[in-house]
Amino acid sequence: MATQKTFEQSMKLLEQIVEQLESSELPLEKALKKFEEGIKLSKYCSEKLDEIEKKVTILLQDQDGNYIETPFMSEND
């Protein structure tokens, strides 16, 4: 990943790499390079998702009609 890609670009590229690896048409050395690239993209996407999750807040309205912010809680929390 020489140039910085967006999350969406990275996911699309990762999907293409998975398809190429699943096709079994790549020589072993090329497949290994694609696998390494896929690992880097996967790590980047995972870090981006973690970063975004930390920023996400849910606005809730209390009984008085006021909005309060609460941290986003994932299903794993």
C-alpha cells in the first residue's frame, strides 16, 4: 500500500485479492505476495474500524427532551 487508500478502496482491493487467491490460478510466489498485501489491507481496515468505533456516539433523548451523548457499545462489550 504505497499510497494511502480509503477504507472503501482497501476493502474492494481486499475482496479482489481474496477472489484471486480462491481461483487458485496464481503461481505460488504471486499468491504469497497477494496474501501479504491482503494481510496489510486487512490490518489497515481493522484499525480504521476500531478508530471509527471509538468516535461513534449515540444521541439519546432523556425524559425531559434533552439529548445526551453516550459512548457506542458494540455487541462484544
